[in-house]
Amino acid sequence: MGRFDILQDWHANQGNPKGRLVMLLFRTAHLLRQSLITFILFLPYFILYRLTVEWILCIELPWKTRIGPGFRIDHGQALVINDGTVFGAGCTVRNSTTI
């Protein structure tokens, strides 16, 4: 695999601070879950991720979901994505979407 960049969605969510925050938190969680050791060491981060993204920002985006670069969250409210979902590069999701 190539270099992992946690800011790969930054440009796609330009002008959307909520989308930028969610994708930054998601990419970090997705990176940390790659090994059992980092998952255990960063368990407080995963709890913070769930609290912030799901409870406060109302977006269910499990850190197991596979998402290509350039993912855009447009009006992310009531967004529910299954952890088995795979998105390619440059995808956009809108509010009240369930996948």
C-alpha cells in the first residue's frame, strides 16, 4: 500500500469544517486500528471518536469502513454508514443517507 495520509480528504471538504473534522478523526482512527497493539494503546481515542462523531456530530462512520481519498461529507447530519461499506476515490455523501 502507498503512504497513508490523514489529510487526503482536506481539499474535498473545503469550506466544510465539520466534514474536515470528521474525516481527520476517521483517518486517524482507521490508521490506529491496523494493529491490535495500537488499538489497545489508543483505546481512549476510539472512545473519543465514537463520542464526538456519533453522539455530538450525528454521523455514524465506523473506523473499519474502507474509504478512498477525496471523500466528501456534504451536510453530514443523520448519516449512517455500515462498517462493511467500501467507497472509491472522490465519493460524496449527503445528509440523511443510510448505507
